[in-house]
Amino acid sequence: MFSLSGKSILITGGTGSFGKKFIKKILTYDIKKVIVFSRDELKQYEMAKEFSDPRIRFFIGDVRDKERLYRAFDGVDVVIHAAALKHVEACEYNPFEAVKTNIHGAQNIVEASIDRGVKRVIALSTDKAASPINLYGATKLASDKLFVAANSYAGDKDTRFSVVRYGNVVGSRGSVVPFFKHLKESGAKEIPITDERMTRFWITLDQGVQFVISSLDRMSGGEIFVPKIPSMRVTDLAEAIAPDCEIKVIGIRPGEKLHEAMITEDDARRTLDYENHYVIQPEFSWWKKDSSQVGRPLEEGFSYVSNLNNQWLSVGQLKELIEDKTRKW
């Protein structure tokens, strides 16, 4: 068991939707302190007004700046790496900016964590990293590879790295939910849908935060943890938010998929199935296989794809979920 009691925790990109929810949750534990590491002073200022707990620290910096990370990681036990350039179209049009933040930044996190003696690091990934077709997904796949390989890179040091991969987060900044709601509230008669066949994995912020904390406890180092979560049809989401609006099909945007995958058929051959999650195991000689036999190998040809999921959210469930983003499924 890995206890958070008395630990110092740092979260990169800590002023984002996940960061705020994570910090609210982590403050219920008997931690020593939690450090918000991000590059936007205004968001830190606004966040400081929301939280009055003396255990919170704010540290301005960029994951591209290795020296700043070395200073920030001094005395830190746990790092949650949530900072990234995430907007698909922005990454397509600013490709090397995505590379510098999502790939170079990941390697900086790895090196600073090892050299500063951080015990556990979890990096947040995305379903777009599995069989990527856009630059964002490609940079996150590279990032995932860096964090998994970092366990070899650490040598005899105690630092361990793992990855958490999940799908779209309900109501997060820049997601389709606030966009659809804005259109409805502004009196729009149409809701733009890129393709009526489109499906996505769906998770709440609460679920995402709890899964990260649970993964901190169960990680050995090198795993990619994937939660079992429901899928939804984008047309159902539009009906749940704006039932009186017509659907206007506008075509798939650059770098967009019809369906998302979290475990590919090739990954499935080294993936174990647990009750509420999957674990993609690293392909390294040092990896210790699951001796408990709790995790089950997946059947040949398995893939975890949003349109082939066995869990689906109905229009009614989506409506409830949007109205109460803290609901747990």
C-alpha cells in the first residue's frame, strides 16, 4: 500500500479542470502540501482565491524549462503530470509547439523526477494516443513511451513512472459540452455535428481523479492504466443538451476520428483485464508479471474501441450527467 499521508505532491498544469478537481480531492488526505505548477499567473491568482488551505503552494513555470522543474521538484514525493497542449486543431497548426510541450516537456519531467528523488510519477494520457492520426495523439503516444521507458532510465533509483489513459471528460474546458450548451443558450437553431456515426469514451472529472489516485496506489512502474468507462454517441449528446435544435452535419475536422481507441489489438496481447480497469504491461525484461493471477489475459483480437464498447450512456443518462458533473457511474 502506498500512503499519501505526509507526502508532498506536485501537479503540472494544476490550474486546469482536472487540476482543480484533483486538488480539492487530495486536500481531504493527510498530505504535507500540494504544489500547483503552471505557467499562467492569472489562473493561479484566481485559483488561490478559491482555495484557502495553507497546504497549497503555487509555482509559476513551464514544463519546457528543465531548470525550473528541478527547483519545483525539490522535496516532492509524488508528481501528477497533467500539463499538455491538448487542442487537436491547435496542435495541427502549431506542430512543433505541441512537440516542445508534450514530448520535450515529458522528458524534462522524467529527468527532474529522477534527479530530485521523486518517488512516484503518473502522467495523464488520452485515448487519442492509441493508433494516433493527429499530432496531439502522436505527441501523447511519444510521451507515454517516454514515461514507460523512464523506469529503465531510472536505473537503481527509486523513482517509478506510470501512465493513466482515458477518454473525453464531461464538461472540461474546450470540450463539446460547454460548446453545445452555449449554442443552445444563445438561441441557435442548429447543432453542428462532424459525423452522425461518431462515438466517444466518456468519463467524469471525479472518476478521472479517483482513478489517478487509485493508480498511484497500485502502480509498480511501467504500466498504462485504462479505466472501464462508457461510450456515448455524439448525436445522443446533442439531443440531451439541445433536443429542440436540428443537427447539421459539417464533416470531420483535420485530425479527427470517427471512433476512439484506448487499447489497440496489438496492445491487447500484453494487457491484463481487471474488474474495473485494464493494465497495459510494459515490454521490458525487468517487468514483474502479475503473480496474483487477478488480472486476466485478453482474448485474441480484442481491442477497446468506443463504438465496440459494452457500456453505453443513454440520452437520459447523458442529460443527468451533464446537469450533475459530479455524478459517479
